[in-house]
Amino acid sequence: MRQELFENRAFRLGPLAYLLAAALASVVFGSHWSSAVAPAPWILSLLVVGLPHGAADLAVANRLCHGSAVHWLFVSYFAGMAIVFGLLMLVPLPVIAIFTVLSIWHFGLSHADGQSPPIFLDSHGIHRWPQVAAALARGGSVLGVPMVA
């Protein structure tokens, strides 16, 4: 019961309270204030969503791999993050665009849970476009809409 109450407050009421506070602050302090703090939700989402997501990837890898494979996977993961960060500093717009598309695809595909249309086969081969469209729609609604806004 307590866990359910915490989840209700943290994941439902928390974001709504944040949005209400931000809306009221923008009315009180004007558009200059909202422009100045615009990066804050993205930085917060990196901490609240991104870090646990990456930690979960490594925890899953730790369960699936054994011995030195875990260490090599960690080094590869960390090297990939460093390369992406370096590219972000050099060419930010293409990196952000690619990251957004890959994130939409990743979240849309991983949150399918039986919601995807079936793959069908005809005389031309296997068609996956209905699944691709469903993944992009799911991921786009979760990540694309806030990113565009």
C-alpha cells in the first residue's frame, strides 16, 4: 500500500506539480525566465531516467555475461559514451538528431508488450513496416513530442 502511494505521488503528482509550478513561474517572471531555465527539465530527465536506464543496462549485462566479458562490455559501453559525448561537443545538431531518432526507436520498440501489429509474409517477403510504424508512434509520443516542444 505504501509503495503504491509513493508511486502515485512520485510518478503522477510530481510531474503535474512541476508543470504547474513552471507555468506559474513563467506567468510571474515572464518569458525570459522560462527561456533561461528551459534546459532544466532535460538535465533532470538525464538524471531521473538516463542514469538508471544505463545502470539497468549494465546490471542486465552482468547477469547475462560472466567473467571478463562483463569488464569488456563495461569498457565498450563507457568508450561509446565518451565517443558520443565528444561528437556532441564537435557537431551537436546531428548528434542530437540521431540520438532522438534512436531513442524514439528504442523506447517505442521496447515498450511494445504485445501491442505491435503482426509481421506478415507475402510473395515479396517479410513485411515489418507495420511494426516499425507502431514503434515510431509509441516512441514518438513518449520522447518526440516533449523534444519538439
